[in-house]
Amino acid sequence: DHALHDDFGRLVVTTLRESLEGAAPALGDLDRRAGDGDFGDNVRVAMKNLGRELEGGEPADYRGWVTAMSRAWLGVGGTSGPLFGMFYRDLARAAGDGEVPDLAALAEALAAGQAVVQKYGEAEVGDRTMVDALAPAVTALREAAGSGADAVHALGAAEKAAIDAAKGTAELTARRGRASYVGDSAKGVMDPGACAMALVVGALRAAAGA
Ligand code: ADP
Ligand code: MG
Ligand code: MG
């Protein structure tokens, strides 16, 4: 079944909020070991901003929910704030007002999110960034969606690709962001932004299956 259900947008954002809040200490620890240490705080500020976005009442549709996440991240400093902000803005465009995205539209929106992150961040695959988790997830999702897989299986394949790639960032040397200043001493430590991106794809899978 290619359809995503009516509650998809709300579940994506509430699932992701919980997993990012839970992971913030560990993500901060990774950035302390292999960056400048502020990523945990940046995640916390984003989730606090999200709470403020939602204060006035729940968004009406998928686009509204994911736009709230975008606005939350656009208000955060660091490199990740604007990049995640622009990423979610493109992800929100998978569906029009009052609509739920189908799997093909979600795959293309995720691809657009990858493109905007790479346009502004100028990171290629292998530079030890969130792009390393996002790129294989986009490929897996497009392949699965194109071969007629249902939403849960397609997003499951994308999540697995993102998690495997996030783990693989432990072997990479950073060429972008503040982590590039610590060079090879980051070897063995996963990239926190790639881990956060794997949580994003995981939330899409969990929401689709809920
Ligand atoms: P900063 O590096 O400015 O301290 P954060 O700590 O908020 O930024 O975010 C760090 C994460 O952002 C990294 O783990 C990496 O995944 C991601 N990142 C950093 N620079 C880039 C970039 N140029 N393109 C894509 N992602 C990046
Ligand atoms: Mg940092
Ligand atoms: Mg920083």
C-alpha cells in the first residue's frame, strides 16, 4: 500500500521530537568527541522552538507539521540549524495543503531535501556529515518506491540504509563543519548529524507503520 495515513505528519513530528530529545545527550557527546560540542544544545534549542511553534495549536496537515519542524530548526545556530531548516522545508513540500503525501512524493521531497543541504552545505558523500546518512536513504527509498514496495517496507529499507551509513561515518574524516578542525582524532566516532538524520528517516518509517 503506497498511501500514507491521515495522521502521518503529526506522527512523524511527535516521534522525531521524542527520539531527538532522548538522543540529545548522546548526540552532544559525539560532537564533543568529534566536533565543537554544541550539537546536543542545538538539538535541545530546536525542540524547544518546536514546542513554541506548536503552542498555538496543532497544525492542520502534514505540511503544517513538517513546516513547524523546519521553523524550529531555522531558529538554531551552528551549521546544522539552517541545513535542517531548509531540509524540512523541502520535506514539507511533499504534500499540498490539507493533503497527505504518497510514497513517491515523499521520496522526491527527501531527494529535494538532500539537494538543498548539499547546495548550501557543499558537502559530498564521504565528507562525514548528515549527507552521508541522507543520500543512501534517498536512493533506497526511490528504489523501493519505484519497485512497488509498500510504504512501511520502503521506509524500512531507507531507515536501514541511513543507520548503516551513519555507523560508517565513524571511519570517515570530516571535511565540513567544525568537526573538520579535529581531523583524524574523530576516527571511531560517528558523525552526530548523520545519526540525527538516521533518526529522521526512522521517524518516517515509524509514522508510516503506526
Ligand atoms: P557546527 O559544526 O557548526 O558546530 P552543529 O554541531 O550544529 O554544527 O552540527 C554538526 C553536524 O552538522 C555535523 O555532525 C554534520 O553532520 C552537519 N554538518 C556540518 N557541516 C555540514 C555541511 N557543510 N553540510 C552538511 N552537513 C553538515
Ligand atoms: Mg557542533
Ligand atoms: Mg558549532
